[in-house]
Amino acid sequence: MQLAHRPPNAVAVPLAYAPATGDVKALLDAAGEGLAVWARDLTPSRVTALRDQLARVEAAAAPTPPEIIASWLHQLRDFVSNPPADRAAMKVAAIAETCADIPIGAWTPASRMAWVRQPDRNGYPAGSRWPAPGELRGVLLPFAEKIRREASGLRALLAKTEAKPAPARRKPTAEERAAVAARAAAFRDEINAREAEERAEKEIAAMLPDVSLRGEAMIAALEDAMPNMAPPLQAVARAQIAMHRKALDMAAAFTGEVAEKMA
């Protein structure tokens, strides 16, 4: 890449990228702002326009051949005060490698002017000097991202036209309706039973001398209070007594195991 001696008639022209306009731009803007775009909004003419624009954008998003980068840099020479004379080919190659992810559609006169017209940095006229590879990539990246963002938006819109309609829901059979009703009834019964149990537990707690009792003391308190309870409360109290006895048995078994291990 002999940048310093590249003849004018050898300048390569990059693929021109034109952002979406008209209905396509309106659809992209609406989707980008979070507004709903329905399949019914995508008329046949709009779908054709979306596909045509996507083809152009995908072409602009293609990798950039080295000669396009060299041509772009060759034209930059006239705008900077220090175009490379020594090791020009190596400097161009370094930029091409650093900017390998910048698509072909971003290497345009507009992006070249973005480098030239950038504001000075602490008094240093960066746009009037030959770019360092990383600095140039930073200037070109917004142009690349705009192309990729538009391609992604176009694909998302076109995907709406290719989505299969949801299958029509069939009516449930009598057996299925009955099964659902039975599950709902069972669930209601379970909730009612739990609520009744909670009410019973509160009533029993009100009849005890101290709700903080534990173990044998709680069992004794429940047994003493049972004669004053209605049959439904007695059933709950017996269940509580059984639970406390089980806890005592488990504690005793655990204590016995520990004693055996320590013996």
C-alpha cells in the first residue's frame, strides 16, 4: 500500500450507505421508541421497502477490503498537515488491522470529515493530524454502529411478517371442564380447611395459660384445656399433642445417639 504515491485514478470508491427514509424510517423510529408495530402495519409495499433497505444495509455492513481503507486514507492526506511519507504502507496496514471491524459502509466522506472537523483536544488540533489507529476507530465506530443498529431493526420488523399465527384454540371437552372444576374445588377446600385450622389454633391458644410453653408442659396444658373445647377444637388439639410428642421423641432419640457416641 504505497499511500504517498497512490495515483488519483486508483482511488477506490466505498459502497454508499444511505439511511432509511420515508415509511421505512418511520417504522424504525417507532419501533426504536418502544411503540408497537403490528404485522397489520406492514403492508406488502412496506415489506418490499424493508427488504430492499435491508439488502442495502447488509451490503454496507460487510467487511471492508484493504484497498477501500487505503483509498479513504489516501484522500485524508489532503486534509492533514503530516501525511505519512516514511513507512506509509505500515501505518496504513496498522489502521486496517485496528479498524477491521468497521464495515465498508462507514468509510465515507462523512466519516472522513468527522475526523477532520473534530474539536481540538487541549489545544491540540487532532483533526489536522494523521490519525493514530485507535483514535480513528473511535471516530468511525458511531458510523458502524448506526449501520448495524439499522440492520437489526429492519430484521426485527421483517420477523413480524414471518411470525406464524397462533393456532386457533379448541374448545375444552366436557371431561376437561369437569377436571378443571374438580381441581378448583379441591383447591378451595384446601384453603378453607387451612383457614379453619388457623382459626381453631387461635381459639386453642386463647384457652392456654401460656402460649410459650414447650414439650411436656405444652402437652399437659392442651390436655387440661381439652374438656372445655368443642369437638372440632379437640381434634385440632389432639393433632397438636401428637406433633409435640413426635418432637419429644425425636429429641430423645437424638440425645441418645449423642450419649452413645460420647460414651
